Amino acid sequence: MPARGAAGAVADRVVSLHDRLVALDGLAPSPLVDALFGDLVRTCRTADPRTTGTVLADDRVRALRHRLVDLCARGETQLEAAWATRVLEAADPEADLARFPYLANYEALTRLEVHALAAAGHEPGGPRQVCFVGGGPLPLSAVLLHRTTSARVRVVDHDPTAVDLANRVLDALGAGDGVRCVPADAASGAGLAAAAEGCDLVVVAALVGLTREAKRQVLRTLAGVLAPGTWVLLRSADGLRTLLYPTVDVGDVSRCGFTPELLVHPLGDVVNSVLVARRGVTR
């Protein structure tokens, strides 16, 4: 199929999936919702990279791009909340968590992030104290980071309901003091300085700031509370994956007071890109 024809087919698929998701009564997990989101992720992840520019330039795709990111954000939040409740109700929370449909992707992303930090020059042994911004109701990434590196992880989220649910999940999983969740707002800075105090690494989840300006605000807030030299890892997206998650502009990272060190765009099953930077480092 010619490249333009292939790009048109991908654009048609993206638009169709968007329209079917919008037409639903809600985005709570169900066989249909799960199938539609799964199809969307596969479409964005497996499309021929040579078609990316044409697909993203398609007028229909451009018109719904931000709506798609918002749909994915709402769907992911509802998926995590449903699984958090399921884990809490399970006789064996750990075994039930192992059935989470995207567990393998989370594990692969954690491995990528740990290796990206090492490649960027983070001191051997990995982080010791981490602030994870945007943990949501199911702080799976924070748990995996703790288990992979033994770092103590302080998870923050602006939603008190998510914080309460997350801490109950952590208790059910026996996380102890290794991972805890506290309320803080990365946009306004409320509680963030205390949460990040003493941390040698801050991880910013992909859905913290859904627009470029919102990302800038988060970066400006972090720049105001982090000590010079603090490592920051930002989850981003590239190519068609920007229809699923917002991207982080490297130039904005620099302009907001950080020194970018490494940017990795996975080509396989991992959806998120990884951007490693440091606060206030000059060369």
C-alpha cells in the first residue's frame, strides 16, 4: 500500500476509534471500553513510522488530537480506580494486582527509566529517595520503582480521593514506609516542596499536565522548589503516541530551569518516552 494510502487508513482508524469512544455512556472499564482503548494503543504503537507525519497532519486527526489525550487520561484514571478497588477487595491483593492488563508495560517502562537514569550519569546504585508526581489511585509505577531500586518513594497527587485510595492499596500490598502517598499539587506548588524535600529524583507522570502550557507550569513549579542538581525524569510521548499521552518539549524543559541530559523514544511495546534532566546544572 502506498505510504499516503497507509497513512489514510491509520487516520481513518484513529478517527473511528475516537468517535466510538466519545459515543459511549462512560469510560469505566468494560469489555468494549477495554477493547477500544486497546485497539487505539495498538494502532498508535504499530503504525509504520513513515506515515506518522502524514497522519498527524490529517485535518481530522489534528482537530481531535487533544480530545483523544483527554479521553485516554480519563479512561486510564477510571481503569486505575477500578483496579485499586478490585485489589482492596481481593483475598490475595498481590495475586490480583498481577492480573492488571498493563502490568508488563509498567514493568518494562520502569526498567527503561532505571537504565536511562544510569546512562544519563545518575550515581551508581540508583535513586535513594524519590518523589513521584501524579501517582493516581493505583500507584503501580511507584511500587515497581521501589521494588526495583529499594528507593523510598513519596507519591503525590492533587486529588485527596486518589491519595486515600492509593494509601489503602499500598497498605494492602504491604508497602510499609517504602511507598507512601501524600496530597500535593504540581501546578500550584501546594505541598510540593515538602513532598520533594530530600529527594534525589523526581518522576513526573505522563498525565501531569495535559497541554503544553500545563506542562510548562509544572516545570516552573518544580524549578521553584527543587534543589540544584536534583534529577528529574519526565514521561513523555513521541510520534503517534502523542495521541495517547502529551509530549514534553525539550526546549521548555531548558527554559524552565532544567538541563536535559537524555531523551529515549521506545519503538516497541513501551508507550511512553523518557526524558531525564537535572535542576539548574550548567555546562
